[in-house]
Amino acid sequence: MADILTTITELPIDEIEVVDRLRPVSEAGVQAIIASIGELGVMKDPIHVRRMKNGKTRLLAGLHRLTSARELGWQTIKVTCWRCNDDFARLMEIDDNLAGAELTALDTAVFLAARKRVYEKLHPEAKAGGDRRSADFQTDTMSVWSFARATAEKFGITERHVRRMVAAGERLAGDEVSRLRRAPKPVALADLQVIGTLGPTDRYAVVDALAEGRAKSAGKAMAAIKASTGGSPAPVDPTEKAFLDLMEAWKRAPATARRRFLDECGGDVCAMMPKPEVVQA
């Protein structure tokens, strides 16, 4: 699944691509690394990069270290270079953050939900309802553990804590995560657990309330919504509800189902797209 390219130990910083990261850079984290480098005189650990098939190099783990080196004006940086597949690359990023960074509840939930998706792709027998009698399940030492148990052991937390964080992370769409990261008050695990129980419409409203500072907690946001509607669900524009339901279904569908949907409805989608204007010369 992965091999280290031992001939590559240092690379020009400008040649390292940074794309599709699960978590933005924390300025506090960067400054802490810069302070450490000032005290020790060296960067303690190399970053991990991936050599792509097109010859380019992409960051796997160490975005804060790479950013620190850029801010210090370094031209090159020490690396461990891998040739690997996409699943290994994502796990490298996730585990580097889970093990080495002080994450918020929101970031932890997002990373654990992402780790669960990759883990179950690599170990399908670990999913609920998997074939526990299969040869793979019986012989693969990683597969005999559920995702929650394997992750709890790896990171020294309880299985219950893993399940609660994953449930919260799985419910949030990318734009909701971005908005919650900008909230004036850090989102707590209790907030995420409330959000994880809500349907698309209520979840969207609660995320907005937290992101804009109109509610101190998800529970209080929901109480305000219920109070404003006499305890009934908030009235929703039918078009908005249909849009949110479609977004929810697309987000939760596996890649095979998405491809099948595009095969069936791709022509209709293209026909509805606005035609580009023709500019006369």
C-alpha cells in the first residue's frame, strides 16, 4: 500500500503541493513550532510528502511545520517521501493531526468521521453487519477490531467517546464545518451531539445561530427555534427543503451510488445548466 522513497530526504518548499486538507492552519500552532525551532535550532520532525504519478510532490502530513518553514524563509525542508494510494494518504493526514495536535471538539469529530470512512473502505468487514465468518475477518489482525475499538486503542480514548465524536462528524457537511469554525465561541462536544440528531433544515438553522453568535449552545438555538414556532417545526420553503434533502442524500451516498445517479440523471442536470454567453468578436 505504501513505500518510502529513501533517496529523497529534502525538497524545495516551493515544489510541495498543498491540496484538499481536512483542517486549516492554526496560527497559534505555527507560532508554537517557530518558537520551538528558535529554542532547539532545528525542526524536530520531518514532514511527510507523497510522490504523485505525474512526478509532483504533495503534502501528506505536517502542514503546520511546512507553513512554519515558509514563514521563516526556508528554501528547503526535511521530508519523508512516500509512494502510496489515496487511502493511505488520507489516513496519514488524519492520524498525524489526531496524535500530534491539540484539536477542538469540532476538528476531532471531523477527523474521526473521515478516519471511519477510510478505515471501513480498507476493512469492509469492520462495518456493522460485515461477514465475521470470512477468512479475511478471521486472519487480518486489524479487521478483528471494530473501528471504534481500534481507534480507541490507537489514541487512548474510550470507544463510547469515539462513537459520539464520529456520529457528530458524520452529520456535518463541509460548508457547515467551515461556518462552525468561524463561530465566536468554540463549538463543544455537547453542541455537536445535538446537531448530530437534527434533520437538514433544523441543523442548518442551528449551525447558522452558532456561527453568527446568536446562540450560546446548540440546545439553546433549538429551544429558540421551537419557541418561535410554538413548539412546532419551523416553517420551511418547499424549494429550500427539497434542496437541503438533495444535498443530504448526495453527501451520504457512496461513490458507486453517486456515479449511478450521474449515469441516470447527468443529461438532465446538464440540460438545466445555464448556457454560456457567446461573446461576439
